[in-house]
Amino acid sequence: MATVNNCDLPEDLYYLMDKHVWVRPSADGPATVGINDVARHLAGTIVAVTAKKAGRTVPKGQSVATLESSKWVGPVPAPVSGEIVEVNEAVRANPHLLNADPYGAGWLVKLRPSAWEAESSQLLTGRAGLEVYRAFLEREGIRCGP
């Protein structure tokens, strides 16, 4: 796991940088989507999660979930187009999972990408991607902690 401006950002994920959303592809199944440490820090403590229903097809950029914290309410956009095949019911029942484990138990939805090859090339990943993310966070003055 890399640390960028005190934010934990795994190098193996793909990031929709300006929305602070990650996607983890799977070779033999759906891709997992969640918010990253930056989003978690900016939003504060997440108190409610509403997700779209499984079976719904969403284009890239359309909301797959809505999060609510004590200081913010906002959508989580799909980093790639696809069909939602599973919703994390545990995180809906216990939104604290997003705060405690955003890359593990705090995932939001799983979707079957419809245009992975074309759309994933527009996401950041790996060490080079995290350097671009670092520059963005610096420009925006965003840090996760001191």
C-alpha cells in the first residue's frame, strides 16, 4: 500500500481520481467498487449508505450509491460502465465499515463491466498513476491527517 499525502492508496487498484473512487477488477468475476481513503477523509464519518439495486445497468459516471456523513451527502459514480451484480448489504447495515476498512469490508457494489478495456485506460493505476494522484492532491491541498 502506498501513502500519498498521508492517504493510504493501494497500487493495485484503478482510481477515478477526481471522485476518489476505486475499482478492483477480477479476472473471473465482477469488479468491486468503493471509495478510497481520500474520500473517507474528506467526507468524515459515513453515517448512511444507499446503493442502487443489483440487476441495474449503469453507465460510467452515473451513481452506484449515495453516501451521507455529518458534513456531506453525495453520489459515488461508477468508474466504469456495467451491470450491478451485488450490493454490499453489510455496509448498508453498518456504514462504519466504510470508515474502518474502505478497501476490504467497506466495498459498495460489484459490477460486471461492459467496456473494461476502453474505460479502464482512463483510470489511474500503479505507481505512475499514484504520482499523478499525488500531484492532484497537492494542487487541491488535500491531506489525510497531519
